[in-house]
Amino acid sequence: MYLEKDSSGGWSFGRLANRAAFFGDGIFETMVFSNGRIRFANHHLARLNSGLRVLQLASKGFSTLKDLEKSLVNTLGKEENWRVRWNIFRAGLGKYTPTTEGIRETLYIQPFQSAPLIKKTSALSKTIKLYPTPWANCKTLNALPYVMANMERVSLGVDEILLTDGDGYLSEAGAANLFWKKDNTFYTPSLTHNCIAGVARAALIAHLKKKNIPLQEVSQKVDSIREADQVFTTNVTGVSFISSFEDTVFDPTSIPVVQQVFSF
């Protein structure tokens, strides 16, 4: 289901001729809608506002999360869990130079599917590096690095692919943030290495800090993964524990304190 917010404030079937499709000129949030609420709402709002500032998109005139929740309840009810992609992009068409300061919104709604609990195999991307841009941490509509990385993953026949920045420091996975655990300390790449500022990443970091569990945001290369006890990835759909990276084997046992973040 693909819906677009119209001038009356309602939602109708969307049009595809826009700056989102032509130029990737916008941002999006992939959200989980459950029991009439958007999970991790505050983290989504923080990342959304950051993306609006970086891309110089209008910070007024778009739906609030409460508006979205109300509309989604009216459309979907409260009984099922849904995956909702909220796109916010510059209005108008033009060419590269925008012709208006307005914004448009669309929603793409699918049944929710949890991330697989275990991913058996993983490898390092040999073709894709994540380079610094002002919007490196934003969830922009230009996802080519992740499209190409996941094509490489499929060609390698593995369940997950890990990405590094231009200097070889660990950044993230193909569609999720990366974490590992060693000697009771959790680690995740620093945002300075051009990974997406994941909502689930932020929620897990806050959860671990609240429980006084050691966590470090680090600048580390691939050998740190090979030395880890456990490796896992997170996004809003859940957590996946990785059983192996190339020829290194990990313990894929679920970690309760991590799973707590994603329980409905």
C-alpha cells in the first residue's frame, strides 16, 4: 500500500513523479507500528529532525508522529503489527535545483516481519566503502551503497555483509547497525565512520547505559570482529545474531538484555 498526504490532510494513493523518485531528494523513516503506536517514536523523531536540518528540508508542515499514529489506527486498526516507511521529500520537480521550499510525504505500508534471529554466514564487502558526506548518518532516499552491497552479499551466498569506511574502519552491515560483544563489553562503530544513525542502535545504546552495562562506540578494523565472542546486527525489525564471519565462528545465543529492547 503506497499512500501520499494530500492538500486536505488526508491520505490517498501516491504519485510517482516527484523529487524522491527523480533525485532521491529526501529522507525516510522505517517504523514498526504495533498496538496503535510507533515503536521507538522518540528516536525516530530525533533522527528525522536531524535529517531535515542536514538536507535543508522544511521543518514545518509535515505530519507529527501522533498524526501518523491516528491515521494508521484509522486505516489499519490496532490488532496487527505493520512495517511503515515514511518518506519526506522536497516538493516540486525542476532539475537538480529545487523550485520550491515545500515538502511532500508518502507512506509505504507492509505486514511486519521480524529480523531473522540468526544469520549463519557473513562476509566483508570488497566493492563498497562508505565515505563521509554531510548526510552520511541520515536515512536518505539515496540507498545505492546498500543496494550494491546487498547485491554483492547475494553473489557471495552469505546472509550478511559488513561494510567499512574509506579507511577500512568498521561501519555497519548491509541493512542494519553492527554490534559485537567481548568480555562482557558491547561495542559498536562510531558514527564518525559514516554509518546510519540507526533508531534501534540508539534505543539499544540507551538501554545498555540505563542498566550500567559497558558499551563503547569505537574506531576499530575488521580484526576486532574476528576477536569477538558474539556479533549481531540491529534495525527496527529486531536483532540478528551472526554465527560466522568468513572463517571465524561466534556464539549465536540470544542475549536477553538485547532482546528486551525489541519485545512487543
